[in-house]
Amino acid sequence: MDLKILRTNRVIYQFDSQTAAVLLEAFPEIFARADKQATPVPAARSRWWVSKSVYTGTTVLNVKCDACQRHECYSGRGEDILKFQKSLCIHTDPCPEAIREQYTAEFSGTPSLGSEFWKTALAKEPERPQ
Ligand SMILES: [Zn+2]
């Protein structure tokens, strides 16, 4: 059992459980249990959100890993999000249901980001002087 001394917040790990039980019973104002389950759950290491491409207006699914500082984007069919998820680093949590639903609802099956981008880029090219 892990035992915590309340006055100093110091934790004594793997303390003999019988002795710990006696101490907890006799001095509850001095000792407390400090089991591993009591430690707070670490914050999510990946974030998911939906945005629009500034170039094409295409709906984009974003994911950023706090551990690797990597930012990945996806712009494809909602059914293929799972495939995209498999290509990500090990820290990445699965895409939350609400985000996946939002993306699927907003994504309208437009052509891939690449071809849309080039169409826009070519349209902006100035005409050559004759
Ligand atoms: Zn990562």
C-alpha cells in the first residue's frame, strides 16, 4: 500500500499493508492512502477539430499530437477516417464521435484538396502578354 503523510504530502511507496492499516486507523489525521488510482488521469495528448481550408473552402479534419507537436490534416470521405487514424502516431486518441459527426456532416464530397488547390492557383495566374 502507498501511504501519504498529510502534513508534508510525502508518499511512502509499497509500505507494508498491515502496518499501514494500523497507522491509518490510529492516526487518520496524519496518514492517508495514496494508491495509484488516486493520481489524476493525464490530459489528452491529442486534439481533434474541424476547419475549412482557406484556399478551397473544403472541410478539413485536423489532429494535433501534443507529444510529437505534429499537426495532420484529412480531407476525404467520412468512412475513411478510421484509415487516416491508423496512419497517425501512437499517442493519438481516436477521433471523438462528435467531431467525426461534425466533419461527416460538413464534408460535401468535393474533389481532393490537391486538385481544388491547383484549379484555384491556375485561375489566379495572370494572362501572358501577346
Ligand atoms: Zn505523437
